[in-house]
Amino acid sequence: MVRDTLQEISALLERYNWSSNELAIALLGDDKKMWDYLVSNAIWGGAGSIADHYMWDFPNSRRQLETLLIRLGREQMSLGRVNERTEMWVTAFESWKAKSTPMSHQAYEGWFPECLVCGCGNVGPIVCLDPACHQRNGLRKVEAIDQRLVTHDGHSWKLCQLCERRFLSDPAAWGSFALCVGCWNTFARAGIYPPTSASLLVAAVERGEVVLRPEVRVRKIEA
């Protein structure tokens, strides 16, 4: 079923010349290649992913894509083989479908803030960049689906899952940054507090503590 659904997604993308070599290799390869692709950010990530990036100019096809992604995500979830953001995307798609609301992108509230670490937008729930909040709450995994999007003073905001600090989430709110829950949990599992500024992120990458591509990976560097 998973391979069949992925094949349908590929066929839909091919209508618009949007299928990729990476997707073709996943479909032609063995189960390991397919599953490496299915749990990657290529489908379930933020900016540039299949879930986020494709078919904005073709609403009917976009809705068809989201329906296929719901099916694929549910199949993956039933097998316990998912990306950090699979459940978030499936929940969002199902919510938009039920409410007949538009999908999220940079022109809609909720796409921002972007994640400081992975660089993705439309990340769902967030954690703030305040080191004091991190220390106070500790490196615990955050289990959240609700992105806590609120309206205040005529603007849209997302609330930190740990302390309720507000982050601007208006359409086109470029320069609004936080941590996505996926990246926060990656650091929490490694027992390392995440960088809270661009300069600290660069330093962590230079030390080899953080690898950003193709997936965010974190390792503790012994002194």
C-alpha cells in the first residue's frame, strides 16, 4: 500500500514535470531505499518538500496531493515509520480539508516563524529561543500537534510550547525565527541545549556538534 500511494504521488507530480530523480530511485529501488525516502524531509520537511512546496497554482491538484499525503502519512504512522513532521502535516491537511480552509504557505498566517536550525517554515508547533526558558524546562521531548496560533493586537502569533512566549506569525513575516519542535527534540535526545542565535548555530556547525544537511544531526563533543 505504501509503495502504491507513493507511486500515485509520483504520477501526479509528473503531470507538472515536478517529479524528482530521488523519488524515482526510491520507487525503483528496494524497500530500504523506499523507506529512506519516506522518512526523509524530501516529503515531510518544510520549505522545498513535497508537503509544503508543490502545486500552489493548481488548487484542485493541490487538494488531490494533500489527500494522497494524508493516506501515505496514515499508512506510515500505522507502521511506526515516520519523519518528525509526518503527524503534524497529516493533522494539518485533515484539518484544512474538514474546514475547507486554504493550505498554509508564506502568504498565510501560521507559516512563520522559520526554524533557526533547519531553516524550514510552516513547521507547526515551536519552541522559543530564550536560553532561560530552555534551562527552566530542561531538555525534555515536546509532544505537540497544536501549533498554538493566536491573534493579538491585529497580528498572528505562535506561542512557545514551553513558556508561551509569542512569535510573529503574520503572512510574509520574514525575519521571524524560533525552533521547530522536531529540531528541539533532536537536541533534547542528544542531551545538548540548542543554539539560540545564528552565530551560535554557526559555531556549533564549525565544532562538528551540529550537521545541517541532509538531515539535522547532533552529537556531543567531548572536551
